Amino acid sequence: MKADEKSAGRRSRAVAAKRTLIVNAALTLFSQFGLQGTRIEQIAELADVSKTNLLYYFPSKEKLYLAVLQDILTVWLIPLRALDNGLPPLEAISHYIRLKLEVSRDYPRASRLFCLEMLQGAPVLRGELEGDLHQVVDEKAQLIRRWIGEGALAETEPYQLIFMLWSVTQHYADFASQVEVLTGKTLQDPEFFSETLASIQQVIIGGLRPR
Amino acid sequence: MKADEKSAGRRSRAVAAKRTLIVNAALTLFSQFGLQGTRIEQIAELADVSKTNLLYYFPSKEKLYLAVLQDILTVWLIPLRALDNGLPPLEAISHYIRLKLEVSRDYPRASRLFCLEMLQGAPVLRGELEGDLHQVVDEKAQLIRRWIGEGALAETEPYQLIFMLWSVTQHYADFASQVEVLTGKTLQDPEFFSETLASIQQVIIGGLRPR
DNA sequence: GTCTATACAAAGATAGAC
DNA sequence: GTCTATCTTTGTATAGAC
């Protein structure tokens, strides 16, 4: 383009905006139909650009898929990293459940795409699981062990506890259609969100309270 | 074929056996790559039949997919139907957790395909969810309500409890790759199975115990 | 950067011989 | 029932004009 170095900033912003638009559309479709199940043309249509134009921004479907996954990983580790010892143990866990359920409510597509990746054996994210995620999880497992040692928490296998926290919260994103068929409700409904949060917290915290 | 009516039984059995073989291979691949992500040729290869021959038994990929899903649904409702009042409430739930975790261990592919179907908004199974599943779940929700009324269980929203039971057990099938990366273990490992079962039962049952 | 046209490959499905 | 050959559609990606 005619833009010289001085206008690179403006150009970059425009390019970035379009890339974001495409990634967003891609997230919608990839999370529903997977990599193979999504056609480039569908994404282009949803993002309101031409197929050719999309391929100008992302040279191949795989590259686009990768870009989407990297994007959601950023969001992914936030709640777990936030699980710290700034609060009393049971409150910290209670708070974590809220954060994670908010992720299910606010980023359901990201949650579902993550799930899809796991179902397939994490072909793309395996590296990140073994690196970043593993490290954070180990760290938090230590924290939980300390809490148990201090008698603030019932005896539990830390990993198992983490899996439980993940699963019960993530369920409302991944199985949203089932939840909706059976209850007629979504986490978007504030009352249903509160009821869900309260139920999970009640059972889990109740089960973790030391006797 | 030359078989007359009298040998129809034998022929039927042979046909049924081959159909089973194909459905089994299809389950493996569909559960990993979904409907669109799986090629007929892959299934044929895994089932050790030719592509053309597979298409003789199942006229199209969609028909095969449907056959697979119908097969897994049979397995699906068994544990929930078995949740009854033959036992004291907390023991009944404890037993249900075991059954459901055994399903995750013994039918991981079916669990994952079910998950995949839900992720996509249940395009194929929606009807079954609204019919069969809805009915059984309503029935069990009533049962749980009765238990709560009798003071045998802490106050909880029955649907939320059912979702919790589903999610914590199903997680070990759907997110098996994540579990394996983080712990190095599978439910196939008897010790890990026991540890998992005990952890879930401890937390959930502890949280459900009336105060 | 965006478009039209098109090359190229993959995959589902069918025809017809045996 | 099973095979070989083939048709047809669809989808990814590129070429080249503007």
C-alpha cells in the first residue's frame, strides 16, 4: 500500500481490526463444527468478507485455527492463576467457582472449542498443556496441599479437586444445549446463574469443609 | 444371494456382525473427529472393508452416523434409570457415581461422541433429549425432591445436582487427554479409578449430607 | 487490499461387471 | 456381496487484474 512508515500504526490498527473480526467469526464456527467441519467460506460469510480476502489475512485454514486457539488460551488460565492464598481457603475456592462459571457464561464458544480440542486428544494444544498449564496446576496443587495440612480443608487429592472444579463449571458451556433442553434456562439468565453458582458452591464447599 | 428364506437367519447374523464391525470403527473415528472430520475411507480402512462395501451396508455417511448415535444412546440412560429408591439416598447417589464413572472408563468413545453432539447443539439427538431423557430426568428430579423432603439430603436444586453428577464423572472421558497430561494416569489404571471414585464420592456426598 | 476466474485435490456416492 | 472404474460435488488455495 501507499502507506509509509509513519502511517504504519493506522494501517496496523485497521489490519488488526479485520483480523479480530475474522478470528471472532472463526471461533463461532470452529467451536461448533471443529476444524474439518468448518468451511472457509462459512467463516468469510459470517465475518462479512470474501473468501479470497480472508485468505489474504490468514494464508490457510490451519493457520487461522491456530490463531483462534492461541487467543482463547489467554483467557483460559486467568481464573486458575487467580486462585491464591489471599483469602481463607474455602472462600478462595468459592471465589474460583464464581470466576470459572463466569467464564462459562461469558466465553461459551471458547470453552467449547477448548473442549473440542481435548476430545480430539489435544493435537494442537498438547504442548501448552504440558508446559504452561502443567506448571500452574502443579503450583495450585501445592497450595491445596498446604491448606489441607493446615486443617482448613478436608483431605482430598488436589488434582481430583481441580478436575471437579473444572468439570462442574465447564459443563454449563459445553453441555449448554442439554441444560437448555432440560431446564429451559441459560447462564445468561441472571437468576439461573445465581442458582447454579449457589448449588455448586454449596455442595463443593460443604464437601470440603473439614470435619 | 442364493440364500433362500431358510438361511435368512444365518445371513442376517453375518450381516449384523459386519454392521457391528463398521459401527464400532465409526464410533472410534466419529468420537474423535466428528461427522465432517471423518472420511468414509478411514472408517472402511479401520473396519477392514472397502469403501464401496461400507457404502453397501450404510447408504451414506449420515446414515452411519445416526446408527452410531442410536447405539450409544442405549448405553447412555442405563445408570440414570438405575438411580432408584431401593437404597438409602446417600448410598443410592454414591452408587450412581460409581456406575457413571464406570461408563466413562468402559465407554469413553461413546461418552466423547455424546459430548461432541452436545457441543454442536445436539442437532441429531435433540429429539431424544426432549423425549426420553427429559422424562427420565424429571422422574429422578422428583425422587431427589422427595429425599430432600424427608430430610435425608441437604436442600439442593435437583437439576443442578444431576448436572454436577454428570459433569464430574463424564470429565474423565471427555477430558481424558488433559487428565493424562497432568497426572499421567487413566481410569484404566485401577488405582487411579479408585482414587477418583473416592474423591468424587467424598466431596459430593459430604456436600449433600444434611446438617 | 480486494476482486474474478480458475486450478487442483479430496471425498461422497453410483454404475455395472463378476 | 464385493470389486473396479468413474461421476460429481465441494472446498482449498492461487493467479492475475484492478
